[in-house]
Amino acid sequence: MNPNIRGMTPYAPPARSGHGRAISLDANESPFDLPRRLRTRFIQKVRSLVFNRYPDGPSTELRSALSARLGLPADWIVAGSGSDELIGYLIDAVAPPGGTVVVPDPTFVMYERLAKIRGARVKKLPLDGQFDLDSGVFLNPRLLKTAALWFFAYPNNPTANCFSEIVLRQILRRAGGVVVIDEAYVDFSGKTFLPEVRRYPNLVILRTFSKALGIALGRVGLAIAHPRLTKLLNTVRLPYNLSGLSQALALTTLECEPDIEKNIRTILSEREKLLRRFAHSSLFSPCQTDANFILVRVFGEAKKVFEFLRSRGILVKMFREPNLRSCIRITVGRPAEMNKLHAALDQLEKRKWRESSR
């Protein structure tokens, strides 16, 4: 047994079976499936695939299409089976066994999990009361000099906010190791460090097709960095890491820009409606959000709110971490789904009011 996994349990994604037609507002996915016309295009691409041969190992056609889209040479891009695989490759490539990997607390759990599995020493640094980077904590000179790898989700998951750009730039300038800025939710924040990737040779940007682009089923992620870093990633990358089906699906998705932009506008509109609703609530307090989800503080027992919504066929995310136990995370869904959420929240507020007035 690998001693690094002693005490770990298997990662459990949100359970979907047994909930019938439940509204899934718990996994930060896009609520919009591929339009029919794009399904047809994808099927046409699949018909031309040769199934008895391995896929294009470096994802050449996909990286070429992304190169034109991002305005960077193709050798600055590495494609992976979701961001999770690329996070693992980054640890493999630049963090030696026992090396230090720095992550904010709280943040996306896979940074810490994959680092521990690989034998790295994880340094968790607490965020401040606004879930932002405390410069006094994150600009520790010794840590900046010795840490091999830093992970920052931008916007952060589960807190939904973008970290201080000023502090991130200071870390990029001073860090002796590699700094990863995970922009999984960039389409909802409009904030990116992509223009800085030429300026900072220690910067890696992660992107995903699972959120705004809406193909979580395909598991497609990107790492964008200086070729000196992408060469290291390709050294540890498995030879045929991204299936031909996933490559075809990603290429199809890149053809539907108007549909994606319309979906993003709808999600942002529904997000603002939910924020306005919470502004007048005595039971909930939303945190600042730059993403397609909202972290909400509950004045009461978050577990009871979770169970109430689940009983109404609405799934949200609850947490076990001590600093998040009073919170739930709500992914923004389609307008009809959000109307059902609003109705359930109204019922919950009325029930709370009746209980408090007895």
C-alpha cells in the first residue's frame, strides 16, 4: 500500500442515482446540454473516426483550433482528460517527493488530494474573512523561495470569488516555483491572467470544457504555459491521454460560440436574480461571486436546509469542513429550475418565520 494514501477514502462525486428527476445544482456544471444541431455535427465527426487505432496523442487538431482562439502558439497548450489530470501532471513535473505544494484554504479539493497521493508536502494557507488572499500570509518570503508549486482557483471553488489580483501578481513575481491559476470559471468572471502568460515563465493557466462550454461528459481540460513548462508536462503526460471521442466533442463545441454566449448571459442573469433574492433574506447571506455558483451562509443549520431542498427535488452542495459547515453552495441552473428553487426557498423562509414567531 502506498503510505501516502493511508487514511484516505475514495473521492465521492455527487450521487445522481436514486434522485429521479432531481434538479442538480450541486456540481457547478452548465445546465445547458449540447444543442441538437451540434449533436448532429458530433455524430458526423464520430462517423469519420477510425476505432481500431489510437487517438492523436498530442491532440494536434484540437490544440491548433485552440491556438487560433487563444492567440498563442500550439506548443504553449497541453490538452488533458479534464483539469484533474493536468493538476496531477503538474505535480509530477515540478514537485519532487516531499516538495511543498501551496494551496489556499478553502479551495478545490483535488489540489491537496493529488499532491498528497504523489508524496508532496501540502501547505494550506488560510484565506481572510472575505475569502481573499491575506498578503501577510501568502507573501511569506521563505515559502515564496522554497515552494515548488502554488495552486489558485480564479474564481475560487467553493467560495466563488476572484482573489486579489495585486497579491497574485506579487506571488508570480517573487515565487521560485510554478504558479498555477485555474480559470475553470473564467467565462463567468471575465477576469483572466492569460495576457500574463508570456510575461511570467513560471505561470500556468488551466481551462476546462466542463463549465461554460458544457461538455463535462467529455472530460477535456487545457494547460497553457511557456513551452519550457509544457515540455515538462508532455514528458509526464500519458501518450494517448485524451480519447478521440473527447477530442471530436471538444472541436464540435468550439463551433457553437453564439450558443455558449447566450447560455452564459442566461446564467449570469439568473445569478443576479438569486443574489437580489438573498439580499432581503433573514435566513441566508450570499458571498461575493464571480462564478456560475454562489456560496451562501445559512443562519441556522445548513444540513436542514440541504435536506429540505433535497426533499423538494433540488440538490445543492453542503460541506464537512469546519469553516464551511454553515454554508451551502448553489450552482445556477436554467430559469425553470431556478424558479423552483425560489419557490422552495420561499417555503423555507415562511416555515422559519412561523417557527420564530411561536
